Amino acid sequence: MPQYQFQAAVQPEYLPEQSAPAQGVHSFAYTITVTNTGTVAAQLIARHWVIVDANGHVQEVKGLGVIGQQPLLRPGESFQYTSGCRLRTPSGTMHGSYFMVAEDGERFECPVPLFVLEANAGAPGGDAAPPAPGRVLH
């Protein structure tokens, strides 16, 4: 019996050099590794993101592929990419899913668990603590 199963692991990162906190711009990158843990090859066709800032502002993003690609992953294969987003607040969350189509035509989704986007830098000109590593919530 075919098994349609993918996992997504996320590593978020704050980008202080691309941020302007005084103007309400907080830039983040996230690196995602998508792995086929099932028994059937499948192609990542589309993405759907729900991005929420600390004020509760929700932004939904839908589109074909990821970074202009629609990778086909055979069992055991992974695909890694880095993308980004901007928030009006220094923290927020993201979660979503990938729409997948298996070689045999079966359609399914690969969920991307909620992860935290957090700018954890100190005040400008002060003794800034180094940014904390991104947290992933499962």
C-alpha cells in the first residue's frame, strides 16, 4: 500500500541588516527542508502560508512551487530552500502546507508546523545580546 508522507523542518532567522524597526520593518529568513518519508515519489506543486504578527495582523500567501521550483522528491530525498518575509512587529508566527501530487496521481498535503519569528536583539547602541536561535514549535 503506497504511503504519501512528507515532513517539513524549519529554521527561522532574524535579519537585522534588512530590518528597520523604527519604520516597523522586521525581516526574517526561514530555511525549510522538505523530506519524502513515504514510499511514493511526489512533486511539490503549491504552497500556502499563514503569517501572523504580534498585533494579530494575518497575511495569507498562496502560490505555485517554492522559490520558482516544483521539486519531485523520491522516497528518502530532501529539498532545502531559503525564503523570507517581513513583519510590522518584532515577532510573529508562520505555518502552512504544501500541496503535493504523487507519481500515481494521488493528491495530498504536507503540513508545515507553526514556527516562531522573533527578533531578539537588544536596543541599538546598547549592550545587545546576540540574537537567540529560531524556535520551532511542534
